[in-house]
Amino acid sequence: MQVANVTGWFLLPGKANERFIYNVRVIRNGGYSTRGVDVVQESDPGVCFTCICSFKKLEKTSTPSIDVRPQLDLQHEFGAVLNDKQPHEHQEMPGVDAPWYWEFSKRNGGYTDPFPGLHLQKVDMDAHNTSKPPHGLDHRNLKYYSIRGYMPSVEEDPNMHLCAHLYASDRNSLFVISNHIGIGNDYSQMGSLSHTVILHGTAEELDMIDRTTGKARWFCQEAWTGGSRQGRGTHQSRMWADDGLHVATTLQDGMVRLAMEGQEGKPGFSPEAMIRQLESRMGGKGKL
């Protein structure tokens, strides 16, 4: 069986220096099998993350099936910004996709804090987005992703390949909201509330390895925001294979709170707090 649909809720901040304990319960077995997962840490019995995960059996080839799906020629739709570049030729995605981090990176030798497990390349969308209305709802964000290092074959572990897409779907997602609607650095707190990913294809269609060359495949996430109100905003995306096949859809609900003049945002979630974390990680060598 392979992963078909996941919705997770982020309830408490996780502590990176402690292990996470996953408690999995069976909700249903069948053609669609459903599991509930609650995650805790050793120092706190409170659930920090919970999700419902649905797995499905492959459709039988003898069973009639509808096959209607969007197709996207990225070079045709976004040619003004892609400029016929290969995915790896676009800039490496920054660790935090916010203006303060871009400046921090420039002053520290292009430091990006690479994402474990995946190569992520960000397309410069200025030429596309500047022609759109300033409210930002028609802006787009493109990022390419492929695996770092070894990945078992899709025959050996199909769900590992599907999880790579889940992993990629949530990288820097909420900064799409703040950047597109013009908040920039003026937020006091941002954090994921819930995240849904629907995988549309088979494991073979989402295979992270090119079967012909044996090299890592590049996929593309096309993301935008549906807007922000009442301290929250939405991140939406479609994920595309290298042949234009629509392989996944995502919807994220996130907390987005504006900064108040003269007050620092919540520890760990505001630009000021994140800058201190970076400086600490770099041994005080980071320059702002």
C-alpha cells in the first residue's frame, strides 16, 4: 500500500535536541487503510504533532478508471523567469526565505543552511510577479527539488519516495504568504497550524530516481497564497513531475501575525529570535 493523503496538525514546538516518540493507532484497514499518529517528546507528555494518514492499494489494471488531470508546460507558462535553465542552475533556496535572511546570507559568504535530504533550488520570480496586482494573490513561487544521497529503489520502498515529496512540500511554505502579500520582515510570529498533502499518482510516477539514467529526478512545486486574515494565512501548491504530470496538491493553514512597533516577536518565531539562533549556531561569527 502507498501513502495517498496526509493531514497533520502542529500543536507545540518541537525540541531539536530530544527524540520524537511516534504512537501509531489503527483507524481502519481495507482498500484504503487509515492510521492516526500522535507525537510526543520525553520531557513533555503533551502531543506536539498529530496526523491522519491514508494509504491505498493500487488500482487493478482491469478496473475502469477516470484519468483527467491538469498538465503544465513550465517553460511555456513561466518562460520569462526560467530562461531555459536546468533546475540545478537556479539559486539554492535559503534556509529562511525572508528578506532579513537574504541580507544575512549576503554578508556571510552566501550561507544558506542547506536542507537535509533534499536539493532545493529557488526560481527568481520577479519578472513574473511584478506584472501581477500588488495584493500578491496572483503571484507564484517556484522551487525545484531532488534527493540528496542514497534512496532505495521504488520497488524496495515506494513510500520512501512519496515521503520525499511530503518533506519537500513544507519547506519555507509560510514565507510565500509573507513575501507575496508584502509583509517582508514585519511579522512577529509565523508557524504551521495544519498541512494537507494529497498524492495523485502511483509510486512509479513519483519515483525520485530516473529509471533510464539512474540519476535523481527534479520535481517542481508551484506555490501561492490564498490570502491572510485574522492572524492566519493559507499556502497552496501543486507539485509537478519533470514531464508536466500533476503529482500532488497541498493546502497549509498557518499563523501569520504582524509585528507591533517597539515589541519583539515570540521567541523562536520572530526575525530577531531567529537571527540570534543563527548567530549562536555559527559561533557568533554571523554578520548582520
